[in-house]
Amino acid sequence: KGHKFWETQPVGQFKDVGDTSLPEGPIEPPIPLSEVKQEPYNLPNPYEWTTCDMDSEDTCTEVYNLLKNNYVEDDENMFRFNYSKEFLSWALRPPGYYKSWHIGVRAKASKKLVAFITGVPARIRVRDEVVKMAEINFLCVHKKLRSKRLAPVMIKEVTRRVHLENIWQAAYTAGVVLPTPITTCQYWHRSLNPKKLIDVGFSRLGPRMTMSRTIKLYKLPDSPATPGFRKMELHDVPAVTRLLRSYLSQFVVSPDFDENDVEHWLLPTDGVVDSYLVESPESHDVTDFCSFYTLPSSILGNQNYSILKAAYSYYNVSTKTPLLQLMNDALIVAKQKDFDVFNALDVMHNESFLKELKFGPGDGQLHYYLYNYRIRNALRPSELGLVLL
Ligand SMILES: CCCCCCCCCCCCCC(=O)CSCCNC(=O)CCNC(=O)[C@H](O)C(C)(C)COP(=O)(O)OP(=O)(O)OC[C@H]1O[C@@H](n2cnc3c(N)ncnc32)[C@H](O)[C@@H]1OP(=O)(O)O
Ligand SMILES: CCOC(=O)c1cnc2ccc(OC)cc2c1SCCC#N
């Protein structure tokens, strides 16, 4: 298919796949900041740019409502992501964030927010190079304004604003295939509330299975099995940072987290992110870590339910406790917190526990992309140590 916009961009092009003469690394060099376009790209006449101040409750609510009604749906339109205001505030304000990268489009007449795209700064290691990047997310055009080529303008504008901060690479994911994925991951789902998942039509009763037999199949203990398993606290940040940096160093692409990043991204925040660690009862060493984030979805067109409570596996490290046992404890605490499903990608070492812990493969794929950075050969999901929100 012709990608009229993406074929103009410094990304791996389909025609170049397999061309080993092309070097790994930046595709285009940086340019002097004085040569970066100083003024915003032109929008169609009825629309204007706006910078969304996520510190403002009202603006946060506008962004929340735009996404709640117009963001990503699954292929069967059964669910639509329903990121909470607290989650958006957390996701968009990490250490060193730029308000100017929280970009909205308003209709001039009504002042209504009709489109959105964001970037947050991140240090991403690719093999042995740490690269300053923008993580791009929450690209959304109101359903009534689709297929008007607004997305390329949004993408060019966020690119321009990232360039103005002297950053020349980006990382992003999408459910759609674009030039050119660095890897393609599979979603896996572990039922915690099988009755609800069957009632909404996501899961079906297996052959020769009754509902009570199905409920029993997914039943979990009331409390975690691992001695020393507890919630992460502020004083654990240095130990968790050491543990996570050492673990992530084995992957080809991963975040280069420091203590400030760990405090922001991994310290438990109610209704947003949960993290647990194993402190050895003898040595008091922190030997293992697991975390998941909270991303509810609206259930579309169901009489009995309107919200799906979903937990998403985030970063997990096991050095003493078997990963299988650690993740089973994560499932146990997620069930205690009344999640309906625990989702995970087949990234990092996740494949080693998915089937055994009764995850089922989803029908959606998640493609990972880098902007202006060529990776010579596509990665296996197990070589990827990066989870985007
Ligand atoms: C150095 C810094 C660099 C920073 C920037 C880095 C790059 C960041 C890139 C962004 C990363 C976002 C990551 C992220 O947020 C996570 S992926 C979630 C994206 N959002 C949604 O799916 C929400 C529901 N859908 C919509 O709102 C619209 O359908 C959107 C806005 C998606 C497209 O609006 P539309 O009204 O349906 O379409 P047109 O305006 O007519 O435009 C059609 C063109 O857009 C291309 N398209 C479609 N979906 C895309 C997607 N998900 N990524 C990139 N490109 C996408 C498409 O291939 C075509 O180009 P082509 O003709 O070349 O094929
Ligand atoms: C029950 C398992 O499916 C989901 O949890 C879910 C929920 N909401 C979505 C909203 C948009 C959506 O668009 C791709 C997918 C979902 C999915 S499946 C893929 C995410 C995972 N795991």
C-alpha cells in the first residue's frame, strides 16, 4: 500500500528491508536549531493549535473526554481505551517533560478540542548507544474529522517541537502496520473475572466447560506465596533502580532509567501504577520486582457492564524468585484489587510464563517503531525491553 506521508519520513522504508548496506543508527543528521521551522504547521482553516496544560484540571478533563470518546478501539469495537485523568497526568509529566509537546487542535468557532498528540522525553538505549528520544503517544483525531489527512500534520508538528528541543529520534507503538516495525508483539490476556469476560463476549465457554468449572479454572489464592513480597516504597528507589538497570541491560532496546525515572514511573500511584518487590527476609536485599499499570476500557454496547478493569504488565525482574511464581503473585494482587483481566505482551521474558499462568493469546498485535533511527534487522519481541503506555 502506498504510504504517501510515511514515505516522506526518515523511517525505515519497506523497500529498504534486508538492505544490509544501510548502517544502523540515525537516518538523517540533526540540523542547527535556527534552521528548524520556527512557526507551527498550517492547519485547515476552521482549526487552531493549542498547547494542553496538563496541570489544569479543566484541560485534563477535555483531553480525558476526547480520548474516552475517540481513542483506540479493538477491531471488533467491543472496547475503547479509557485512560483516567490521573493516568494521563502521570504519563505526560515525567522528569524533564515539555508542556509544548502536549499538542491539541481546537475548532476556532466552538473552541472544542478535536485532536491531540503528545511526546515525553526518554533516554532509550539501542544496543550500546543511549539516545535521547521523544516517546510519542495519544495521537487522536475526533471520529467526525477522520480521513482528512490531519494525522500527518499532527505528526509533523510534534516532530517540529521535538526538534526545537534538539532531540532527533522518537519511539512509538501502533496497532497498524506502518514503515517499518522494529518488532511486532502479541498481546496475551489472563482472565481474572471469567464470568464478566464471557458476559461481554470477549471469552467463550470452552467445549465441555460449565461456567462454574471455568471460574474454578481461573481461581487464584487469596494472598501472594513469596515470603518478603511487599509494595514498593520511596526508600526502595535506589535498590529497584540497580535491579532494573542490570536486568534491562540484556535487551537490545530498553529505557535507560535513573533514580528520578524509577521514582516517577514505578513508585505505586493509586489507580495508575502498582509495583511490588521481594525483600529477602534474611539479607533484606531486594531480589525481585514486578509492576503493572491500570488502563480501564469502556465496554461498547453491553447492557450489563460499561467498564472493563484491565491491568497491564509493566516491568518485571526476577533474580531469586522464579518469574513464574513472581508473576503468579502479581496476578493474585491484581485479582485482590478487583481487576477483570491481566494483560501482557510477549516482550522481555514474558513468554516463559504466559501459557503456564493461563494467559490466552489476543488477536491484536502491537508494532514498535523508531523514528530517524535504523535498526539493521528486526528484533524478536524477547529482545525488546521497552513497554510504552
Ligand atoms: C524526532 C521526533 C519525531 C516525533 C514523531 C514520531 C512519529 C510519531 C507517529 C505517530 C505515533 C502515534 C502513536 C500513538 O499515539 C499510539 S497508536 C494510537 C493511534 N490512535 C488511534 O488509533 C486513535 C483512533 N484513531 C484516530 O484517532 C485516527 O484514526 C488517527 C489519528 C490514528 C489517524 O487519523 P485518520 O483520520 O484515520 O488518518 P489521516 O489523518 O487521514 O492520516 C492518514 C495517515 O496517517 C497514518 N496513520 C494512521 N494511523 C496512524 C498511527 N497510529 N500512527 C502513525 N500514523 C498513522 C496513515 O498511515 C496515513 O499515512 P500514509 O498515507 O503515509 O499511510
Ligand atoms: C479482555 C482483553 O482485552 C483487553 O483487555 C482490551 C481492552 N481494551 C482494548 C481497547 C482497545 C484495543 O484496541 C487495540 C484493544 C483492547 C483490548 S485487547 C488489546 C490490549 C491488550 N491486551
